[in-house]
Amino acid sequence: DSPPPAAAAAAAAANEDYITLHTAHGNIQITLRPDLSAPSVQYVRDVINAGCDGCNLYRAEKSSLLQGIFKSSQDVVKPNTIFGDCPEESENIEQDCPKHDPNCGCHGPVMVKGMVGWAGGTPGGPDFFIETYEEPATFWGNQHTVWGLVKDDASLDVINRFWELPASDNDGIHMLNDAVPFTPSLP
């Protein structure tokens, strides 16, 4: 016999694999998604175990994304070089490839609010972002390797605090005047 649904949900929650980004503005918890990119999740775990060096959040685009860098001390852990898989339902989505990645392709699902992926069309860091648009980011197609999902509303509330920090406009990109360091941890 299988456990009742509530017990099964509690067991799944207890086994949930996540990381916490500890910042001066609060903690951001991210559920790891190896089903979308196992090599990226392994890179994240390896960086945490090796020690994060210069890990910070440096770009805050109100209601669209929070961007940062996730790398190991002295670059002991080399970034992942394997793109995420293209979900079957995403194979026919039109790509509007950016100038910096003219041959972009399908590397994951269309990003929705709370998804975490590698920036700039790279397969594995060190720059990442948390997508916060209210609607799916169809304008990006599915060219980002996704490896996580913001775990809860409390974490989204912390992310919203970043919109109020002093930032400078750099050709339409809002860079925080002072990058916010974070310390990542596993449970």
C-alpha cells in the first residue's frame, strides 16, 4: 500500500534538495532541479563544498531578474560545460538569439517566475539569474540552462527587497551600486 497523499507530500518535502543563499537582506532558498540540468546542479554543489569566492548579487532589474555570480575559491571548480536538456514540449519554440550568442538553441524550458538559470546562454556559470517576470519569459525562448526554482514566497519577498537598493543605469542595465555578497549552503 502507498502512503496517503499528505504523508507522501511530507516525505517529498523532507527529501527536497535545496540550497540557501544567505544575504544581509535575508535568505533565498532555491530548490535544485537536476531533472533540468544534473551537471549544473553538481557544479552548484561542488562550489558550495569547495567554498564560494566572491559570490554576490550585482544586478537588480525590478520585476524581471536578479543576477549574480556563483564560483568557487580560486576557481577550483570549473564551470559546467554541458547545456541543459530541451524538454519535448519546447523543441519548436522560436529562438530570438542575442548578439552575444548568435547560435543559441534550446537548453531548457521557457523560464517562469522563480526559475534560476545560467546567464548569457552559457551552459554552466558562473553568472546566474533568478527570473521574476509575472508572465513566462517567452521573448528569451528556451535558450537558458535552468537548474533551480525559488523555493517559497519568503524567498521571493527577499528578492523583492533588492529592487529598493541603490543602483546605477549602465546602458539600460541596473547594476547595484554595491554588490551584495552571499554565502551559499546546503541543508
